[in-house]
Amino acid sequence: MLPTIKNILYATDLSESARQALRYAVSLAERHQASLTIMHVVRDVVELMSEEAGFDIEAHFGAEAWRDFNTRATTQALATARSRVAEAVLECSMREAGCPVKNSVLLVETGDPAERLLQEIARGGHDLVVMGAHGRSGLMDMLLGGVARKVVRHSRVPVLMVPLPEDSPGDDG
């Protein structure tokens, strides 16, 4: 018996690789008449800065000031992420009249990307996850590359990893 694909989770880090993966998610959703959920996870800014600095910034410099900073930064990051995902949805909708992205569910959350994606996979009833194979460049690629590895390793549903074409100019984040 062939597997049924009725609910696709498309995970995006807003990179060029993720844009390529969106094409696959849309194609699969159209072909299988499946619903599409788009998810972007924004990392906690203070946590990310602490990882890069190698120590707990919040504890070292005062928790309340950093909580305020993190709240403002996270609010801005969430707004930016929602805007970028909405642009991708609009672009897809303009190219294809029956684009399944028009009726997709958009989730923008904060936290650890791999953990949040795995939580959504567990609770969302998804049959397939589609995501880009490469994140951003440098240190961020190592961190976000770990997201893809963790999701593939722990997902209870198939994960389609979409690489950038070889002739691609690279990620623009």
C-alpha cells in the first residue's frame, strides 16, 4: 500500500535552500492535494549570543536588562520572519493560481529550532516534512545544520531534505 500524504510540514530558516525546498513542498502538496503548514523558528537572541560568546550573558550582565533586550529583539525577529514567510507565500501564489500556500497554516515560534520542529511533527499530524539541506553560512550553518540532522534523526515521519542546485550562487539568508 502506498503512503498517504495529506498534511505536509514545510520548515524554513528563510535561506535560499529553504526557498528551494518550498518549491518541492508546494509541488507535493498540489500533487497529493495535501494541506501545507509553514513553520519558522526564531532562536532566542540572548541564548544565541551566549552560545557565540561562550558564557551566559544574561547571568553575567543582569537578567532583567537582557530579558527586556531579548523581548524587543525577539519581537522584531518574529515580525521579520512573518514578513519574509508572507513574501514567499505571495510569490508562490502569484506564479500559480492553485498554489496550496494560499490556504497554508503559518507558524512562527521562538526557541530551539530542532526541538520546536519535532514538537510540531509530534502534535501536528504531519505525513511529511520538507526542509532545505543547508542553512546559513559559517557558524550559523553549523548550528542550523545540526537542526536538520536532529530533525532527520528524531522525526517519526519522513523528512525530505532539499539541497541547493550546484549552479546556485549560495545562500543569502
